[in-house]
Amino acid sequence: MSARRDPVEQYLDRLLVELRGRVPDVHRILVEVDDHLREAIAEGMSAQDAIAAFGSPRAVARRFDSAEGAIIPDVFRMVWKLAAVGLIAIGLSGVLSIGMRAAWGSAFVAGDPTGVTYTPARCADYREYHPSAATCAAAASAHHADEVEQYRVLAGVLGVAAFGFWRWKFRSAPNHLPIELDATVAAVAFGLGGLACLAEGVSMLAEGTQHGAGQWLSAAVVALGAAAYAATRVARTLRVAAS
């Protein structure tokens, strides 16, 4: 016949079922509760009285859950992190577009769709930026490619700064959201965005290589890569939870 289990261990098992949040936070709570109960027992209380005085597992879990209002800061921190990662991804797509431009030219990255024309005044504006361009269309493509690269790289710099702030200010904050939620949202958002960009890029490639497919394909490559990485994180978390 097996020995009767420690009442404190039984209580902690029930508490574990009720707790929400990241594994490190849950582990810390269990250690704190165990220490509190053991101290009460060491001071002369019975295990049953110490547990009764501390509260039911559900009540204790709610106490540590820091109330429903704390979910709003948790969501804010998650959105901040995802926005920072999104900006970094945009910056990486800008770097990739620079490589595509070097390989296949400005028109591949930011050429105009078939049928687009410009007034003489607008052409003069583009030639001010790129006086060596052979045609108005070439000057326009070069200027548009400049904007694609510059704005995306700038977004990436802002993303790095935002992510650095998140690591400094928010990373160690308690989190009561499911541990895999941010990666799940990232996988879905990057996946849908990447597929949309890929479809747009392929449709432009159907018109030829001089109609701006590169700006969409560079975004698709980065977005789909980020989605795949986030999906592996979700799968790994689920495997750990299942085991």
C-alpha cells in the first residue's frame, strides 16, 4: 500500500491547474505558496489548518492573477513587441529590396504598372532626383525604388529601437497571457501578409520584370520567413506543454 501524499503537495497540484501565465511565473508562485505553507506548519499549525487559512486553489490563483484589469497591460506589451518585430521585418525587406535592385534594376523593385504615364512637369521632378536616367519611366522607377528602400530601412531602425525598449522595460514584467499567444498572432499575421504580398508580386511578374514586383516579393520573403519561425515556436511550446 502506497504512503499517503503530503497535503501540501496535493494542494500545490490543484493550484497548478488553476494558475495561468508563463512557466517561470507559475513556478515562482508555487514556490512562494509552498514556502508560506511550510513556514505555517513549522510554527505549529496543522497542514489542513494552514491550507484552509491560505484559501482554496481557485481563490489563490485569482489573487495571483492580479485581476482582469492587468490583462490590458499584458496585451499592450504584446502588441508593442509584435509591432517592433513587424517594423524590423519591414526593415529587412528594405535591405532585401536593395539587393534585388542591384541584381535586376530599379524597375524590378518599383517600376510602374502598365499604362501609367506622367506629365512633363512630373517627369522633370523625377529627373531632378535622377538626372542620369535615360527616360522619364526610368527616373520614376529609380525614385520610387529610393523611397521603398529608405522608408523600409527607417522602419527597421525604429523597430530595433522599439524592440530594445521592450527588452529593457517590459521583458521581465509578469505576463498572464498564454505563453504561445504572441507567437501564434505573429504566425497568423505574417503568414497572411506574406501570402498577400506574394500574390501581388506574382501578378506583377505576369506583366513582366519591369513593373515593380520586387517590392512585393521582398516583403513576401521576409514575412513568410517570420511566419515560419513563429510557427516553429508555437509548435515547440505545444510539444513542451503536451509532454
